[in-house]
Amino acid sequence: MAIPDLFKDRAKSENWQITDAGKLDKNITVEADVIIIGTGAGGGVSAEVLSQAGLKVVMIEEGGLYTSDDFNMDELEAYGTLYQEGAARATKDGAISIFQGRAVGGTTVVNWTSSFRTPDPTLNHWQQHHGVKGFSPSEMAPYFEQMEKRLSVAKWAMPPNANNDILKQGCQAHDWSWAVIPRNVSGCWDLGYCGVGCPTNAKQSMLVTTVPEALKNGAQLFYRCSAERLIFSEHKVEAVECLALGSDGKTPTGVKINFKAPHIVLSGGAINNPGLLLRSDAPDPHDRIGKRTMIHPVNASLAKMDETTNPFYGAPQSIYSDHFQWETQGDMGFKLEVPPMQPVMGAQIIGFHGFKLVDTMEDLPQLQSTIALMRDGFHEDSVGGTVELDHGGKPVLDYPVTDYMWNGLRKAHHKMAELQFAAGAKSVMPLHHDANFSTNLKDCKQEIDALPAELHRHRLLTAHLMGGCSMGEDEKESVVNSQGRFHNADNLHIIDGSVFPTSIGANPQLSIYALALKQASALVKTIKG
């Protein structure tokens, strides 16, 4: 059955203004009412809101334009084209893998569709400890409701696949709380390959929702267009200088595009936004740009099950547990979920080398992995990382792992092992290069406690990037105010997850959608006077 490519069909029939910057043969200048850098969760929603208000919007995207006809469920091809640095992005020391999208639609094109509201304790913490205004649970509720309706967010109605059901069984065996994950899908085929682009247009990413709506409203889109510098002058941004990228999506063609508008919105994410500001020598009198970058550091536990799990089929994430998220007695809280394990993703999560990886992957149909998302940023010994520039001017994240976090990771390994054995695992192994499978819980816990807490040996990864341009009313402690306006440039706004003062303790896409709806709506009122 042929699936129509809704983006391409509409682009042609409605004459959308889309430019592949890599095909330009001369320098140009583009003017608009609002320039938006980034087309992911923050940029996509902002573009829709601002274009609906009748403003001339230009969207700038560093990545390529890929639509459902391009999503063939080929992992190697997708990771090379749809992810930052070919899915090889990592922290400065290479110890933590970073999975982040790089395409029109941003990470919403490749995420696993889990859609949570910002937890109330997080919103309250921001107000009480970071001087954020207007983000109480009651104030945010209408924005969550509107975006949930817009993007078809609802609890997954199908039974969980075996991979997720094991998480459910383990929680039930211990009487731990668990729940069904809301997903932003419509007519989902339950294929399980959300991480490589949805071939059926079921995932309600920005690629099939807000970006098309903005284009229908007359917005322009420039892709393979890399924002190099913001030109600051007299407390405002005068222009955005961009480089056209060739067909490989990496190499500049030599063509430059200069964008000018009375209002500039940054929505490039928690690594790229600080990077652009640092390259631009943005005013930063209190040295806050790039600080407090949070990532929900993730560790994982691998189980061999008696029965076939086929962890590569079915909705990637449909069950979660927040049992260890908030009542922590001072320890770092964490959220329990599972990852999908298609062959390439599974090998990446496992992280071994040579025959150990081959031997482990031979059992893939019987494997189950549980992950813990560590809630960073809520404790004095968890202040996140710092974005800085490398020698080539590219942003990198320096993220130290403190003793406080190591203790949280160890506790999470204990709980994941308890869960997996309770769900019937034959053997369990914490993902660490020195670990082996244990056939009982006692031995597994002893091994967990004996493993060295060392980077590059402990398998750590993340797909959630937050902070680096924190919001708040105190200019000495934040980069933007609670409406997203840059403290040191009146016409510059940052609207995406990079303004979060902490991590949120949940998959962040819905939090970014709601924040973007709130802040972009406020920007409309500012512009309209």
C-alpha cells in the first residue's frame, strides 16, 4: 500500500516557499518580520503561532529536508542523515553519547513520541529557586491542553510490546507505581521505527504539523542553511549571517545568506543556541551563556529473557515508572523507561566492542533493556554541564559526572536489576564495559557495587538536551527572562528547551511545545503593540 508523501504533495499544490540553500549560486539578503533559527519543537510551534498572526516568518534549518518518502526504516542511512554529527555527537570527553535530530522538524522527526507535561514539582521548583514567573501548573495547563489537542497526544491505547510489558510486570511485582505513556501519534501502524523517521506520517512531528501550517501561512523555509553569527549592535540583533551547506549537509558551498528582521528567535537547542551566541560574541556580562546545560544522563540494564521479546517491534515507549522520581531522600531521582532495540540502536545502547558485542547481539530477540533518566539540576552537586566552542568554532558540551550522580546511577542500576529479575529475567547485566551477566539478583547487585565508577567504562547516553540559556528574572543568574527575551538584546528571543533552568524529569517535547506556544503568543502581542 503506497503512503502519500503529505509534505511533498502539499508543498507542490500550495506553492510553498522552500529553498535548499545548498543550491544557491550567489550571496543573498532576506528580510522578514521574524527570523526563526531551528524548526524543531520550539521553532516549529513558534513559526505556526507567528505566521498565524499574519507576520512574515522565515525559518532557518541547518539540516536537510527529508519527508516520508525518504523514511525507509534503514537505520544506518537515517542516523547519518537525520542526526547531529551522524548520531556520533558526544560530550567533550566522549563519555556520554548524545542523540539529537538534525533535519527540518528537528528532533521531533526522530524521537520516540513520548509526550509528558512538565511535572508540577519541576514547575514549582523553577518558581521557588530560579525566579521564573508565569510557569505555575495552573498557568501552564491551558498551553499543555492546546498542544495535546493540536498534536493528538493521548495515552497509548494498544497493549505494550514485550519490551515495555516487562517494565510493567517488574513494577507490579514490587508494587511500584507505573503508568501508560502518552504519545503524539495519529493512525500509528505500531512499526517501532520512530527513531528513523515515520514512513506513514503518523508521528505528529513538526515536519507534518506546524512547519506545513507556517508554510501555508506564507512563511519561507531555508534548509541546509547554517547560522554562523548574530550581528549585535546597540542592544539588538541587526542580522543573522548564515552559510549554505552542500548536499552532504556539512560542507559550506561558499554562498552566504544574510537575514534581517526586527525580531529574531533562536530555537536551535541546548547545545547549538549557546554555540551560536558564543560565536557571535553575544553580550554576557555575568557569564551565563552555556551554563547549567542538563541532559537527563541515562544508564541502562540489559536482561536475557526466557521468552522472545523482539525489542525492535512495536511502539518504542509505552510504559514508564516515576516511582523513584521525587521521593528520593536526597538522592538523585530518576524515571524508568525502556528503549527500542533495533540492531544498530541496540548495539549502540549496549556499547561493547568486538566479540563481546557480537555474542551479546546474537541474543537480541530475547533481550530487554531498561533505562533510567537521571533528573539533573535539582541539587547543589548537580549543576549540569557547560557548552563551549572547540578550535573550529563548533559547540561542545563539557559535562562532569559528580559523586552525587554516580551514587544515583548505582541506585538506578540496583532498581533496574530488581525489576528485570522480578519480571522473569534469566540473567541481568548493568551496561558497563567490565560487567557480565548474573543469574541472580544478589550476584548482580554485588557486581554493580564493585564496578568502577569511571567514564568510558560506564555506558552513558542522552537524548534530552535542556538548559544552557536558562530563563529567570535575575539577569545575574539567567540568559533570558520568563518570556524568553534575551536580557542583553531587546529583539532577540530564545524559545525552546535551552531556557529550562533544570532538567524536567520527563521526556521534554511536550514541555517545549507548551513553552513555545506561551512565549510565541506573548511575542505576537509585543509585536502587534
